[in-house]
Amino acid sequence: MERVAIGVIGGSGVYQIEGLKEIKEIKVKTPFGDPSDAIVIGVLGNQRIAFLPRHSRGHRITPTELNVRANIYALKSLGVERIISVSACGSLREDFPPLDIVIPNQLFDRTKARISSFFGDGLVVHISFAEPFCPELSAALYRAAQKAGARAHQGGKLVVIEGPQFSTKAESEEYRRMGMDIIGMTALPEAKLAREAEICYATVAMVTDYDVWHPDHDSVTVEMVVQNLLKNAEMGKKIVQTAAGEIPAQRAHCPCPHALRDSILTARDRIPPTTRRKLDLLVGKYLPVPAAKRKSRKK
């Protein structure tokens, strides 16, 4: 299977990337089921990228229904080392108006019905997640946003809610009191699973509305979101195109490629063989080859 280093997950309004050349679609099977859609591989500038529409083409999957483990595993199986997430968000700050772009650096988890780890079934892993977004990839996206002509903000706290309903006013006001900057529905568990897969992950958050807290703006509606999504989506795609030339070739200045190195707690000889086989793509390089396999190789 072809190896691709950069993956793009397109959120609401971003179902394809214009400018891709030498396009082909592939369907990837994973131990966790099917990803959201076929993955489109193509050339953007001088980079090969793998594009996956998060909610599927036609927007048929809710945030809660997303099979995020399958999405991240599928991209990992293609060799993806960096994931650019393009997502819509609401603003919790006056100075982050609709149509602005935010490259967040922190997450606050308010989801409640999602599987957020590849691990379990006899294999216990505790990754570090203090810095949930890759700092190197985030910096590249911020530079790309500036070059693309966006009004962009570097850094911000993104609170992720379960959805699919928007917030109540009480919730929106509380998130503001907590110091949150933007609100969305999909960065988690994507960021957690990307870190477990040792993939760099960063988000281009496209502001579509002021959520429901702003006294001078109407409460968020689907019509409002869609109108601003269509405007923002073009900028989001432009940022991705620009970012393809901003991303360093090597991952030398972030912790993401070694996230699992000191995080596996289970004794190696106690990991169930079925779990080991299922997760070999993620943990195989950290686990010694079982004695039975070493013997079979010598024969």
C-alpha cells in the first residue's frame, strides 16, 4: 500500500480539497471497522496527502457516531505522520469573530459517549497529553494561515462538547467563565487517538458563530453556520494548500513520534496475543518478538 506522510481530515463544509492532482481513492479496512469514507490520495503542491472527509461526503455521520479509531488507524496504516484537522467552531470571545481562524493549543473535554483510546483488552497505556496539539505542526499551520491571508489567532482553549445539539446559554456562559476560547464537537477523541498512534495532530478551527452567549448576535442556527462555513471552507482549503509547503520534512522538535515509548504499563509477557496482533501497527516496535516467532524465523 502507498505511503503518505500528511493526512487531512476535513470537517463540516470541507468534503474535498481542490488542487489535488494524480488522485486515487482507496478503501481501508481496520480492526476497528470502516473509516468515515474512502481516503483520497493525491499531490498538493509537492506533497502527497491523504484526505478523509470526517462526516463522510454528504455529511451523514454525527460527531458521536464517528468511528474515530478507524479513521486514525486507517491514516496510520498509510504511513501518515501528521494530521491536519479542519473544523468548524463557535467563538467564546468577542475578539474571535466569525470567519476568523484559530490554531488552538489546548483542549477541554466535555464529551461523554465516545471511545477515546485504542488500548484496553489486556494492554494498558497511559500517554502524556498535557500538550494535546503538536507544537511544530500548529506553528506551521499558523504561518500558513497568515500567508493565506486569514485573520488568524495562534493559541486558544478549545472546549469539545458531545453534540449534536448546540450549547445552552448557561453552558456557553460557563465555558466563558472557565476561560475557554472556542467550542467544537470533533477534536476529541481525534487528538487523543492521534497521540496514541504517535501522529502529530493540529487543528485549523474556522469560526462560524458566537455560540449563544453574545447579546448582540442571534443564537447559533444551522443556517448561520452553513453560510459562514461556505465562506470559511475556501479559506480552510487555502490554508491546507499553503501548509503543504510549510511543514518540515522531519519530525525533530516535537514529542509526538515517541508518545508510546514510556507509556506501556502492561508486562510484555502478559499482553494477550489477540490484543498484540490487533495493535501491532501501533505498539509492535516497542514489544519484543515472542519466543515462538523467533524460533519459527530460524527454521
